[in-house]
Amino acid sequence: MTAGRHVAQSPTLRTPVITPVLAPGRTDPFATLNDEQRAAVDHGGAAPAPPLLVIAGAGTGKTTTLAARVARLVCEGADPHRLLLLTFSRRAAQQMERRAGQLLHAALGLRAAQAAPRLPWAGTFHSVAARLLREHAAALGLGESFSVLDRADAEDLMGWVREAQGLASTRTRFPLKGTCLAIWSRVVNARAPVAQVVAEAFPWCLGWEDELERLLHAYLREKQQQQVLDYDDLLLYWHRLMAEPAAAAAVGARFDHVLVDEYQDTNRLQAEIVLALRPDGRGLTVVGDDAQAIYAFRAARVRNILEFPAQFETPARTVVLERNYRSTQPLLDASNAVIASATERFTKRLRSDRSGERPQLVAVADEIAQARWVADRVLERREGGLALRRQAVLFRAASHSAVLELELARRDIPFVKFGGLRFLEAAHVKDLLAALRWAHNPRHRLAGWRVALLLPGVGPAAARRLLDAMQDGDDALQAMHAFAPPRAAAADWADWLRTAQALRDAGWPDAVDTALRWYEPHLQRLHDDAAVRRRDLLQLAQIAAGYASRERFLAELALDPPEATSDDAGAPHLDDDYLVLSTMHSAKGQEWTAVYVLNAVDGCIPSDMATGSAAEIDEERRLLYVATTRAKQHLALLVPQRFHVTPQSRAGDRHVYGGLTRFVTPEVAALFDAVRVDADGADDAAGIALPPIDLMARVRDAF
Ligand code: ATP
Ligand code: MG
């Protein structure tokens, strides 16, 4: 179909209604879709249609189809402000908006300078929750300036409450704060009672159920008192909101269409939110792949996607996509073989029309040799015309790339790392954010703690006195001003009070400059490498300028937990070319021409942290499958023979002698080209072929 446009102003909608009309000569941006994709894109026309499920393997165009469906809906008159698009990461939301925008541009025949309609409600479950809660804060009894805690802060707060509850001093060891937070997270996301969560996922904490129950209640009360929400609260509060029929109807009525990508990784809470938004399923589209479910460890339920069609009175229409457009057939053969031994699954073998080279299984001596080999190949391919950003190195745990990072730095190869927010975790960045947070929300105890202790002359006792006074009084701000600081801190305290006022008065993003000016002398006093850190802060200011308001900025920064984030740690400038380093989890949904998978050894993949049950092993297998299906043309799995486990181990230098990952069985290995790298780093694909020598005789002769 050729899409043209006819624009009419509707009195009820905020944006123009666009009705497609045939416009001879205009290219159809949807023409490349195959029949099944098109069926999904066109399903139901513009009116909210019966529910739709697209379930299909990696690289078959699910995300492409979803973006095209968004574009098609807008073309046919849907209001972009009333489309809710839920994606797995912030970056995925941006990409989706861009893809849909490009299609719309072509479909509507817009000129290059004209912007395609924006999709203001494209985001992660957590960011959408934060926005809805903030918009309705007053009605929900939440303070309007509530803050969102990031993982590290939530852990600190949990530690604080744990201590206050007297659980830090019990004679037998009570679970650590990180474990307590993980239990809390699972209780929320799986909607399961503490006892069940402990029995199923934290068996080493058995016996502490009552204390944990008490702790989690105290933690919840403390957050409410401080007007802070942690990451899991965002979903929890949104979910509770949707359990109120009037509120659910009101929130649901804001949207005509709800579309969800990567549905296989939603948890029970998220699925219930989606259903509460669209109880009869009309206007609901979900897409996903059960073979790529990799978040069960965080309470995701693959059942959500498998049972989706039957949940509605009018069962969902199911569209299955079969052709893979991403990878060559030899790479797909390898990926198919990896997943073949998984237990029952819905999506079937992938097929492609593209031929190409076989993937490589590369045996290297150790992690150093691994880093060298990867850096060599990356540069070689770049010389051959493949930009760095078309290549990616994937690994199971963020720490696995440490040796490679050093090698890349040594050779001056720029890279970004996804899946670990090194940047936001750095002390100086946290200091600056704490200042912005505390000025904005004086009840934010952790931010206050950080800022107060930063000031020379203020120790823990004084900080506690200040924060207690601020918490107990009705007016936290007044208590802040009434605080009598230790004499040595008087000047810095007065400076902070002025700054806090200026921060509240300043517009956005000017407030960041105010905070930077305040922090500068502290930066110089606290850090020898102030110049390097200043660059980070300027970068933070740049990022801040991209957000519409302080609230959006602070909330969004706290949103993606480090292990799921797709945001980069210290990105080079956008026009730079850089290699991508990513955890396998953060690589979800993406693709690169060349992919190198580090440490394809047992203990890394499957992780030795996840070998407890058959279900966990299966999830690790799917994770490797996600990694291998990211590659378009070149794929290498690296197998260090000696793998360094704990650099700081007390026993000195500890290595495990690497066994090839159990997921690469002999049948799987047969689909790879085996490469052995000798000590000099030279490849030896066929094994060194020596000419026949009678060595025994030579040795005899030498004597
Ligand atoms: P994943 O399971 O990894 O999330 P996916 O199913 O979402 O993958 P996409 O990322 O949408 O797949 O698409 C994979 C690749 O195939 C992209 O490069 C996309 O541009 C391309 N592609 C999708 N559909 C078509 C098509 N009909 N014609 C040509 N290329 C296509
Ligand atoms: Mg996708």
C-alpha cells in the first residue's frame, strides 16, 4: 500500500489526525516488510483492535515490526501522545522512537527539516511508572518532590534500617544488606511472600524469615517517611494504583494503544500492570521470544508470553515470524544448535537467506592472550573497513572485560561499556547528584548524609543530629537552616545553605552549573586527579541539559539498575567511532556485524553463581543464545585455557583451568572453525604441520 497523507485538525486530539490517502509516486516505507510482519503492522487498523502477540526468534524483525506498527497507527490517525510504548531500556525506547520516526517521515512525505511526531510515552516500565506517579503524586499521598533511589543508595538505606532494627549485631550472621535488598526486590516483583522467596531463591537465609519480614516492613516505612522510592517501589506503586478500579480506568483511558517489546522478560507485576491498562486486551500489542528469556533470576516469567493469547475473552491474534534477517546461515546453524538442547520452547529454528563464513571457536592461553587476539581482530577488521561501532565484545559478567579494557586503553582503541554504570558510581558524580537531590528534597536522608559529610568539620555525629532534626520537624528546610554546625564547619555550612537556596531557585539545567561551582573547591580538596574528574562532571552537565527538568533527570538517572542498563559508561562524543563492550544481558535486542564472546568456559557461562538448578542452567544457555544471535556476519567464541578467578584472593594467584562451556557440545563445536592461538598470538587454524623428523636420532647424534 502506498501511504500518503491528508491532515485534518480534530477538536478532541492534541495532534493532527493523519489519514493515509494514495499518493502516486511516493515510496512505501512499509514495502520491505514480509507478509507476516505486514499482517502484524496492519492488524485492526487505527481503532484499538483485539490483542496481538508477535512471537518469534531472534532477528526476525519483531522490534522492526513494532516500530512499523507505531508508525502505521500514527499514519492512520492515532494520537502519538496516547501511545504507550514499553521497552526494556531507555536506549531501546530512543531507538524505537527513531525507527518509527524515520518510517513516519517517509510515509507522511515530510521534508528533511520537519520533525516526525514525538512519542512522549516511550520508555521503560520504571520510567513510565516514575512519570505517572509524579503526575499524580498529590492524589496518591506522595510528596511532589519524592526522589528515586538508585541501587547503591537503596542498599545503604537497607543497611541503615538493618542496623536500626538491631539485626547487625545478632550472634549468628544475618543476611547482608545487598541480600536483603535482593529479597525485597523479588518479593515485590514475583508478588510472593517472604517465606516463599527465601525457600525458592535464597535458601541460605532460611530461619530468618520473621526477621526479614520485620526488616522489609521497616524499610518500607523508612522510605515513606523520607519520601523516597526505590527502583522496585516504582513498579509496586504503579501496580497498587492499577488495583484501584477508578484509578486503573483513569490511567488506562490516557492511552489508546499499549505496545510492549521483549515481553518474555516481564515479571508478574509488569504483566498485571499491562493487563490492568487494557483489561479486554483491545489496543494491546506485545512482542517477544521465549527462547531469549534471560531475566527469571529477577522474577521474570516466560509464562507471561506463552499464556498471553488465552487471557482474553477474544483471544489474542498470534503472528509468528520465521525468517531471520540479521545473521548468515552458518551463524544461525550454530545458534540453533546452542538452543536445541533447551527444554520445550515455542519459537522454532531460525533460517536465513544469507550465506557466509562459519563462526570461530578460538582457544587462547589465558585472558591476556584473549585480549590481544580480540584487539588484533578488531583493528584488522577496522582496517578492512568495518567501523569499530559495528563490532562488539560480549561477556557474562561486567568484570570479565577488565583485562581487555586495559589492552584497549594501551592501544588507544576507544570503547564504551554497557552494563555497568562506572560513571554514575564514581564518588564525585555521586557527590554532585547528592547536592542536587538534597536541595530539591530535604528529606532525602542519604543525599543529606553524603553532602553533610563532605563538608570539612562535619562528622557522623553532627550529620546524624542534623538529619534527625530535619526528619522529626514538620519543616525540614527550616530545621536545616536552624542547624548549628560544628565551629570548624561554619563557613562551609553557610556556603551550602546559600547554594541550596540557589539550587532551588535556579532553572534547569542552570542548577547544574550552580552545583558545579559549589563543588569545585571540594573536588580539588578531596581528589588528586581533580582535572580528570572535572571532565566527568562537565559531561554530566551535558547529559543533564538533555532533560526537560530536574525531576526527570534525577529520576531517570536512578532508573536502570547497573546490571540491566544499556546506557553507556563515559560515552565518547557521538561522532566518534568506538568499540562496544557489553554484558550479554545488556546486548539484548541489538546487533553488530562482528561479535566476540569472551570466556566461553564453564564457570563464566554458565556462571558458577547460577548452576543451582536445571532452570538456571537453561537460562544461562538462553543467555549464550542471545549473545550468539547478535552477530550478523562474524562470530568468535573465545576459550581461555587458564582463567583468572579472583585477583585479590588471599591464596595468591588462583586460576581455574578452563573447560569449554558445556553449551558447546561436540555437535555444536562441529559447526565452528577451531582456531588455536600459540603463545606468540599467531593463529594456527590447522595445527602446526611439522615436517617429519627423527628426533630421537637427532638427540642421540648430539651426544
Ligand atoms: P531480537 O530478537 O534480537 O530483538 P528482532 O526480532 O527484534 O530481534 P529486529 O531487531 O527488528 O529483530 O531486526 C533484525 C534485523 O533484521 C534488523 O537489522 C532489521 O533491520 C532487519 N529486518 C527486519 N525485518 C526486515 C525485512 N522485512 N526486510 C529486511 N530487513 C529486515
Ligand atoms: Mg528486538
